[in-house]
Amino acid sequence: MNSKKVAIVTAASRGIGAGCARELAARGYIVSLMARSESVLDLAQELSGIAVQGSISNLQDLERLVQTTLDRFGRIDAVVNSFGDPPRPDLLDISDRMWTENFEMLFLSVVRIARLVTEPMRQQGGGAIVNISACDSQEPELGTPFSGTLRTAMEGFTKLYAKRYRVDKIRMNSVAPFFVADSMEELVGWNVPSDLMWGRPLSYIELAKTVAFLISEDAKFITGTTLKVDEARSAAI
């Protein structure tokens, strides 16, 4: 059986997911990646990991990801549930189909992968799961309707799961950033404030370092929480 720690990262072909994959690989994890884009295969090769091309909204793809990882490495120590950006329609223009598609992506994928990895993690003595949320998940904004509804539900599940599996030493947390990008050009079309704390958005690797901390032994008493990485933008304490 493989002795190195193994981390699954979803939506890993670019952005936050790719940043997390790079940071975890740099810290010695074997990475098992998934994304719809074929470019995830190139990233996996670059990082000496493996990749499955597929969608987090598809149960069969998640099953294939987890089984492929277990077959290859015999363990799963961490999961980073990253996502593509949901659309930003006007509230009542959202069709039932759009609600369902984004529910499957932002909420049900987290539940499904938890079902798939919990028993292997329990048998090996523990593990850690980090879900990528957003800072408006508990303060709904009309411009990002899916964060204020579906990511809120995801964070509720995070708390429930953490309570249920803490005795098995399996932790689940969420990370809720403000804007994340490697350049301002990536944020064209967003209402980016002019008073960003460092004059720029949080970079993918900087957020990935927070994710890596929550996965690490240094955070072994942290579970069931949502860590806001948002320059104190949210009003809640």
C-alpha cells in the first residue's frame, strides 16, 4: 500500500482547484484530480499524479474518481471539493433546470463524495475534507444567487458531517473567500471594490495555502467550521 498521503481535488484543471493541486503536490501529497477539461490530464502529469476526466455533478464520474484513486494508491487522506463558477442570472429568471444543475454541483456533489470516501478514511484512521465556498454564502447577494442559497446548504452539511464523523477523526471544513484570481483581468464583469486589502485579489496559491493548512495535522482540532478568507468583508462575526 502507498505510504504517501493522497489528496483528491475536483474542478482541478484551472483556477482554485489547480492552485490547490499544485500546493498539495508541493507539500508531498500524491494528487488525484478531476475536471471536465482535458487539460486536467496534463496538470496531473506535471504534478506526477493521476486524473479522471469527468463532472462533479455526475455520480458515476465521482465513483470512478474515488475507485481509481483507491485502486492505484490504496488510500485517500484528503478531498478538496472545488467548483466552477455558477452563473449569475436575475433571481426569478432561474429555471428549475438551472436550480437543479447548480444544486447537484454545489451541494449534492459534496454529499456524494463524502459517501464515497468516508469508509476508506474511517478504516485508515481519519482524513480531511475541505469545501470551497464563498464569503456571501451566509449573506445573500442578488448578483450571486446560488452562493446565498446552495452554498449555505453546503456549509450546513459541513457542520452536520463534522459532528457525525469526528469520533472517526474525519474532519470537514469549508473555506469562504472573497475574490480569488491571479490578475485583475480575470475579474472583468465583476463588481470589484477599489479598496482591496493588498490592492489585488487573493491568488489561487494563497487560498490553496489556507486549504492545505485545514487539511494538515496543524488543524486537527478544527472541524465543522467555515473559515472566511475575505478581508473582513462579511458583516457576520
